[in-house]
Amino acid sequence: MIAKLQAYLIRKAKIVGVLCASLVAIHLVNVSMQGALFEFGIQPRNWQHWYHIFTAPWIHASASHLFNNLVGMAVFSWLCLIRSVRMFVYSSVIIITVSGILVWLFGRDANHIGASGWVFGLWSLSISLAWFDRRMMNIVIAILVILFYGGMVFGMLPQDSSVSFESHLFGALAGVLAAWSSTWAVFRKRINNRREIL
């Protein structure tokens, strides 16, 4: 039993490792190209570059920018992967797409890059799942995230003009949406089962 659990956790850790390594590799490529990939950031209301909502999360302005996001990405993606790989992929697609669209629609006239919106989405997902699906595991994870990373809520405020607080805010909102939508199917199935019993 312990061996199976250990193997299970190692598989999840490998996925996190590959994800973080991909972010590092893309940053190194961008550095070698003297920042040529910066043009793939989100440029609000620019119709020619709408698809950058899917490329922007992989591009970072500096090593410190990348490192800050890697820490959050490693922690919160692993917490999501504990549930399942499917949950992580589904939530990530929702978070990247929804937050990217909102930044494109309402963001400041700037070049928005970095995985921070994705990270904030996984952060809010870890917390809000405890509300939508009140299993003990979700509640424990939410409490731990609030205790150790509750201060991230201030990252959604416009404090530094060089930081895309829009990505943080919209990423967090998208994370709540992902939590709600991922649990809705479960609730609907339970309701249908109850109806069948009645």
C-alpha cells in the first residue's frame, strides 16, 4: 500500500518536473534569442495576436520572474494533480483560456507575460474546491493553502505598474470557475442518482 502511494506521488512529481522544466527551457530559448519571444505576450484588444492568450503564460521577463512563478506552479499544480491528471489538465485549460481572454479584453495597454495568472488560478482552485466539494481532502488542502499562501490575495491589487495584477485577478476568478465547473458534473450525477432512488 505504501509502495503504491509512493509510486503514485512520484508520478505526479514527475509531471510537475516536466512542466517546470518546460518553462525554464522556453525562458532559456528566449534569452538566447535576445527576448524575441516577448512578442507572444498578451496585447490587449489586438485582434492580430488574440492567440497569444495561450503563449503568454510560457514566457517570462527575467530569471527572478520565472523563479517566483516556478515555486507557485510546483506547489499548486502538485496539489491539483493529487486529485487527478485529468483535473489538472481541465483546470489549466479553463484558467489559461478564461484569464487570458479577460486580460485581452480588460487589461492595461501593455505586454502581459508570465505564468502568474495560471498560478493564481491553481491557487484559488485549491481553496474554492473546499466550498464546492466539501470532502475532507479538499478542506485540509484549502486550510493549508490559506495558512501558507493566504497573502497571495494582495497580489490581485494594483500595487506595481510593472506587474500584471490583471493576470493575477482574472486568473484567480478563472480558478474559481474551474473549481465550480469541475464539481458540477459530480453534483448533477448525485442528484440524478437520488431521483432514481426516490
